[in-house]
Amino acid sequence: MEKHAPLTEAIFYILLAVRTPNHGYGIIQDIEAITSHRLVLGPGTLYGAIQSLVKKGWIEIYSEDTSSRKKKEYIITEAGRNAFQEEKARLEELLRNAELMKEEDNE
């Protein structure tokens, strides 16, 4: 598996939000809900990230309503799933190591 740089929080949550087909505003809403409104992405941040993810091949256009510019739905690709799983494993390792240090501090 190809190693990627750690994902930004925004990219991590965008990939999480497109496990099923989702449009831009839906992605913003899902991220706000998942994070209890802690992370609020602006449209500029979101669409810049979407362009980058499409270019990397991590997400793709699932469907597009040509009569409305906001009706483009995106979905994660296999490459995106792999990058997400790699980042999830990295974060889990961080948490495990932090717990180990906590246990050592308590001894």
C-alpha cells in the first residue's frame, strides 16, 4: 500500500462524508453533525479540497445534474478508501501509544 502524508482534518472528514454519494452542501452538513459543529467548512475550503481529492483520484463524481451547478454528487474511490484506512490506522496507533504512556505514568 502506498504511504501518504497525514491527512488534514478537513480531508479526513470529507472522505468520511462521501462513503455514500453526497453533494457539497450535504458534505458540509454531515461534517458539522459528525463533529458536533466543532468543524465548519466554508464553501471555498470544501470545493478546493474536493478539486484536490478528484485530482488525486480519491473521490469521483457520482452523478451530476446539468441543470443545477450544486447538484454534483461525489463518492469515495478505492484509492480514497485506502488512504482513509491508512490514516485511520495511523491515528489508532497514536492513541494506542498515548495510552501506553499514560499506563507507564501511572506505575
